[in-house]
Amino acid sequence: MSYKIATIKGIPIYVHITFLLVFLLFAFIFAISGWPFGFRSVEPPIAGYILACLTALLFFVTLLIHELAHSLLAKSYGAKIQSITLFFFGGISAIENPENEKNMDPSKELNIALAGPLSNMIIGIVLLAFNYFAYGSIFGVPDVANWVTEGLTTFTANIPTMIFLLGSLNLLLGLFNILPIYPMDGGRVLRAWLAKRHSYEEATNTAVSIGKGFSVVLAIIGIFTNWWLAILALFLYISASEEGKMFKATTILEDIDVKDVMTTDVLTVDESMSLNDFINFVFQKKHPGYPVTKNGIVVGMVTVDDARHVNETERYAFTIKDIMKEIVSVHPDATALEAFNEMGAHAIGRLVVLDDEKMVGIISRTDLMTTIYLKDNFKNKSKTKTESETEY
Ligand SMILES: [Zn+2]
């Protein structure tokens, strides 16, 4: 549910639907909060609402600047930027490493991770300093009424408040993002810094552990001060450990070829099989999905789910051919990670393994999960290979 809003320097910019909700929430909070955190007392109220919306809009522009800072720096290092998507609280820059580089050079990665939060801190400091030098206070103008009587409109007199809000939010955002909690920017800075001395894998594991520890500290501080902080810390802890697991899975799957984990004795069904027969067949064999053949050649894929949509009374009239789906295939020499990503992209649980149009096996999500579990528990850690695409 993302909408493309612009293209900047060849990078498509998307806005996710959740982002619009947060935009409205921010505008609402600015509208109902009193000085200096909002425009509640602005007269007429419509001027207050306009100021609130404008502040929310400009704040999201600064979020985009944060993502652009990551992306444009990465681009200058030769990386390919697929897209920027603005999500619920912040954004994601999908950055692909330069060709032939499995991992980005740690110093470059450190700079890329740092660029985002740094851009917010600079914006924050500049805006607050502007208020300070122009109006004598970072909060802007405390006595707006006085300014209005001097001939300024209430709208222009409240612009310093807007500058204060944008400046302080940017400063907060910058400081928050730089916390060493992986996968937040600060955690990536830490990981890149560690990767200069250790292997990429060790660096990630250490960064994940430090991030978890930091979240716990943040949660404890939150319990005694602000419950929102505690809840946020919990989310950060979860995302750090999820990211850690994902990294481990990725590392394992990348080292394995599809042909080493696929199932070779594949049960197939003929496209002329009736739906009733198919359901009986599934009851006997107990697999959820099967390749469909026609004269011995694979022509499609059928799952129990496809059959479920047909009314029970109409099943006799249908054959597999009517309900089967297109095959999604993978080459036996592809990595298990490629198979995993392919399944994700098509939202399916199994792929047919094809070698020159000939089916040599089938690989399922369950096969991959079992492999991850076994490799993780019964074998020494593999070589250090890692993802080639990163999200900031
Ligand atoms: Zn960032």
C-alpha cells in the first residue's frame, strides 16, 4: 500500500499508507497543544490548523531529507538505490551494494549510516540557533499577542513556534536514531565500526547484543520516568533480536545451494485429474502442494488452497487444469537465499526446481526452515558472507 509521490535524482520516493495516518496524528497534536508545542491559542483557529498541517508537512520533508542523506551518499559510493519509502515513523532506503562487492566497505557503511541522523541534527541546531539569534529564545516569541498588536498577522507571528517545533523534533530524531541499537542507524554505525576490526558476522552479532542491552537499559529508565519510553524500548528490543535472527538465517541460506536441500522424489499430479480425486490424493499423501504434469512435463502447481475455493457440490466438474497456478521455478545452482526471496516475492510456500525445463526437484519453505535450524544447531558457523542489500 505505497504510493509513488516523486522521483529525486533517479530515486523513486514512495509514501506508505501508514505514513498518512501518522501525518494526520502529528498535525492533530500540533493543533491541540499549547505554546510552544503547538498552536492551540492561535486566533482564528483556522490559522492554527493551517500552521499545524504545515509543521507536520515540513517535519516529514525533514524525514525525507534523512533518507536522502543515506541514499545520496551511498549513491556517490557507487551503490544502486532502489527506492525510498516513507513509513509509519521514518523511512526505509533500499540500498544495493556496488557490483562485485558482497559487503560495503565498513568506513563507507559507517558514513552512510551516520549521514541520516547527522542531517537531522544539523537541521535541528540550525533552526534552534535561528530562533535564538533572531528572537532571543529557541522557543521563538513567547508573547505572540504583543507582536500581533504591532501589526503582524497571527500567522506570521507564529512562524517562530513552527521553527522551534521543527528544530527540536529534528534534534530529538537525530539523537534517537544515533542510539547504538541495531538495526537503527546508530546500531549500524556501531556494526560498521566493529567490522573494521572483526568479521562482518561477528560485528553484526556484537551490535545486536549491544543493541539488546541498550534497549533493556532504556526500558528500565522508561519504567521510572516515562512509560512510553519503556514501550518504545520493548519494540526496539524485539526489532534488534528479529534483525539478529534474520541476519543469521540469511547468512546460512546464502551458503547453501538449492540442489543440496531440495526434495528429489517429487509427487506430481496429472492435469486431467478430477478435483475429487485430487482431494483424496492429498488425504493419502498429506503434502499441501504438488507440481502438475501434462505428458510428463511440468505445466503448473496446485495446492490444497486452490481446491478449497471450489464449492463441494461442483468439485466433480473440475479438473486440476482448471484450478492450477503458474509454476514459479528456481535453478538447482541458485542459493537457498534466492529461493527464499523468490517464495517471499510470490507469497508461495514451494518452488519447482527446473534445470533446462526439466524438473529435478521441489523446494519448500519448510525445507529452508529445517535447514536453518539444523545448520544453526549442529554445524559450525559458516564463512562470512552476507546480504548485498541493506535498508536504512
Ligand atoms: Zn536512517
